[in-house]
Amino acid sequence: MILFPPAKINLGLNVLYKREDGFHELDTCMLPIAISDVLEMLPSENFKFKQTGLTVDGDEEMNLVVRAFRLMQKRFHIPNVAIHLRKNIPMGAGLGGGSSDATYTIIGLNEMFNLKLTKIELREIASQLGSDCAFFVENKPQLAKGRGEILSTIQLHLLGYYMKIVNPGIHIGTAEAYNDIKFSTPETSVEQVLDLPIDQWQELLQNSFEKGVFSNHPEIGQLKSKLLEEGAIYASMSGSGSTVYGIYSSQPKLSFSKDYERVFSLDFSD
């Protein structure tokens, strides 16, 4: 079985306050994008995990794919498998690659062993591994509230637009990003802003992490400014960084030769 866990970007990200359970209350929209890792799973007498592509540091048992398999095996007593993860999505980049890999591991095991789990059950299991994991159960734009697990579908009218993402290779850890966060409650919610014409988004659709991250890493803020200067209708940092992206009405050229850069069409309307 071969699966393609996609990356995501955040259209707006308001961090409202810190909750009593230690998590943060969020208001955001997440959008799957046309960049993916590759996840191969095969039956195996012993559990095996291999990772190629971009280097992932740390203990193998802490890898979200391995943790997802262990969780599923403990819960459903499934047999061992051999997993090969080809990493294409940069880590610590605000693109949700690790979360996507974990969720697609759960989805793949559900199919491989005919567990017949519903989407609600898949989201519940995925949310145990990370706040944005549940989003990846369905490959479509969704509003996310709570700590990221309260999801609802949203229609986005972006057919015919293009997106450019740029990652400067700077790893932004979650702890670093939240250390400099300033809570805010905008008058207009993310959902309300996204209902407006896209040329009104830049002033209203904010990311609460940008101020702190740009202060610590000015070059990331400069990338965002360059996207706007070259014609992006809307530009922002995704998640807690360090990836920035721009949305364009016509296909932009590649212009950041030293950075991880991709351009693709937004070929959906709902």
C-alpha cells in the first residue's frame, strides 16, 4: 500500500488564549496543498521502519509514524508491518508533515486490516498524536477551533489562483514559537474574513506567531515582504513557521533559488 500524506498551510491563525488543560485555543483554517510525503506499508513478520529523503532527527520510536503504528497495534491488536517513509515535506516548517504522516499511517492501517473505522473514529485516534492530526483525515479545507481538533468544512473560492510556498530551512520549534506568542482576539473571525474578497484578506487575516518569529528571524519576515512585492494578493507565514506563502491571480515565477520553493495551482473550489 502506498499513500501520499499532504502538507497543509494555515489561512489565518489566531491564538486566542492558553486553556486550563495547557493547550491553546485556536481559530484557523487549514488547507491541504499539493506537496506530499510518500508512505509505503507492507505486511511483515516483524515491525520495520525505514525513513529516506529529508533527514528526520531523533529517536525512531518518537517518530510520529512509529507512534501511530504503536497506538493502533495496542488498540486493535493488528499484526506487524514494514513502513517506508519518504520525507519530502520540510520539518519544523509549519506545514504539518509529521502530523500528516501519522494520520495517513492510521488511515492506511485501517484499510490494510479492514478495521472499518469511521471518519469520526479516525479523527479521535489521530488527535491523540497531535492537535492538527485530525485535520488530515479528510483532504479538504477545514476550519479548526479548540486546540485544532474541532473541525468543520468551509468553501473556499480559490479556483484559478496559484500559490507559492518558500521555506528558508529554518527550524522553528513549537516551544520557541509559543514562547513569544501574544494572544489576540480579532473582531473578525477567520471564517468571516475568508468570506470576504481575497483582496481584503491581507489586513484582516493574521497569524499570531508572526510577530515573535519575525523578531527572532527577520529573514522570514523579509520573505513575506518579497512575496507581496512581487505580486502576491495575500501572503502569510504558515502555522508557527518557518514557511511563508503567497496567493497569486496568475502563475508566479520561481524566484528564491537558495530556498525550498514550490509553485502550484489551487485547483479546487470547495
